[in-house]
Amino acid sequence: MSLPANITTPDECDTLRDVLHQQAMDARDVIRWVQIGHRELKHYKGLEEMNRFLDKLFTMRIGTRLLIDHYTALHDGVRKHHDEEKDHHDHREDGATVSPCTAHGLVSNCTPGIIVRDVASSLSILCKSLYGVSPKVKLLGEVDFSFAHIPEHIAYIAQEILKNSLRSSIERVQGERRNSSSDGGDANFILLEDDDIPPVTVEFHKGEFDVIMKISDQGGGMRPELKKKAFLYGFTTVGDINENTHDSATRDDGRLGGLLRSMDSNHMRWNEMAGYGFGLPLSRLYAKYFGGDLHVQSLYGYGTDVYVNLNHLGNKREMDSLTGSIESIHDSDADYDSS
């Protein structure tokens, strides 16, 4: 499929749209293959150097996908508008044409509460299929506000953090029940009710320039020495990933619908509850890409709070430079390590 040097006609725009969409589809398994390569190379290459490389790689990938998806969304919206105009013409009383076109690309006035509620509902189904129970997810604070952002980014961040919170909450209670039982046994076969597990809370606050989303659990927290590794690619407390396994956290469908459909499918597996060390660092990259951030506060023996800061896109430009963004990520890591 070839393209002219200068694209001027609607048909050429359609061709460009198809080429870009196919490129995105061809690259949708990149994260999974990088994950497998990371497992093979991490023993031969320094973790710090590997982390810097992956941060740069995924930051550039986020930018590329944004450009492709934004263009295709705009194109599809305009094409839909043109098709509708062929079928009917709406006119105001003064005779002017009323344009039904509302194409704005990827950025929309989204409601984080609705996005998180949808993600939590799908993860609840997954938890019940794996554990037989699912902690409740309670939404607190300013749940109904809306702001300009990219819904898919919010959905990915919420999914990865909630998976960690739900899994740790269930396994903590299972472990306590197993240890308190007289005959021990396998924690996976301990019968629990949903109310036996402390709920996971998601609290929303909207400021003048940013939005704060706080996700809290009582899953036992992280040991101090493990907390320092939380943002290293490939670090996980879950068992090794099978290279033939296709994990929802590493499948890039590029759309919230695809994300949720993958979790609602009939092939729910244990692997889908674990990001295998890529979910948290990728979530932080998504948050930082438009000037936000992600912080983890963990009290070992009790639970973990994750703070997600998201800037209003209307008040914050995209990262000024790739170099500056990566340096800010690793500077924050250095500040944490020294504290």
C-alpha cells in the first residue's frame, strides 16, 4: 500500500488512516516481546541501564500511539460526518447548516469515576473466577467530576493499580486464615466471602490545575527493601511468567473497550491478575507523560496507598522533551532512595 508525497484527496486520507491503523495493530504485542526479552537479558545488563532504556522506549511508544490514534479518531469522526451529510441535511431556521461533527480525537471530557467503576467491575469478575471472592471497590470523594484527559490512559493506570490491590487484599486474608487453621492447607481452597476482605477504596479530588486519584488497600503493604524495587521493570512478587502466556497487562489494544473485553472473555487466567513487573512503571510513564506523577506509600503489615496525579491537558503541555521527562523520572527515584 503506497502513499503519495503530498496527501490531498479524501481517498488518500483513507489510505493513510488504514496504513497507520495497520502499523498500530502490527505493533500491539511489542510490550509482551520486550517483556520476554527483558527476562532473558536482565542478568547480563545492569538493571538501572535497562530501566532507563525501557523508559525511553515506552515513552516514545506512547507518543507514537497518541499520534496514530489521535489521527485515526479525527479521521473517523470527520468521515462519519461526511457520510451523514450525504444522507441528510439539517438546517436552522435561518437556513444555516447545522454540523453534527463532534470529532475531537482521543482527548475528551471524561469522568474518572465512571472509568474506574467499569475497570473495577471487570476485575471483580476476574477475581471471582480465580479466587471465588472479590473485595468491594468503594469510590469516595468527588466521584462525578469530569476533566479533559485521555480515557484509555486513566483506564490502564486504574487497572494495573487495582489488580495489585485486589490480589494482595485477597491473598493477605487467605494467608491469615490458613495460618490460623489447625491443619494448615492450601490458601487457594480456603472459603471466603466478599465481606471477609477489607474493601479497596478509590478517592477522587479535583483541584484547579490537577486531579488526584488515591487508591488504598489493606493488603499487607510491601517490605521496605521491596518498595525500592517497585518501579523496576520486571520486578514482581508473582511467580515467573510463561513466555507462551498472553497477559492482558502487556496486550496493547489501544482502546478501553478492547481492554475490558479482554478481561470479560471466557479465557480468564491467573496471569491476567499480574502485571509481571511492567504494570506499575508503565502506569507511572502514562501519568508523567502529560506532567502528572504516581507515588507509592506503603505501610508494611497494613496496606498500600497509591497517589496518581493527573494534570488537566488544557493547562499542561505534553512533555517538553523526552530527555527531560526521563531525567525527572529517575531523579525522583534517586530522591526516594536517599530518603
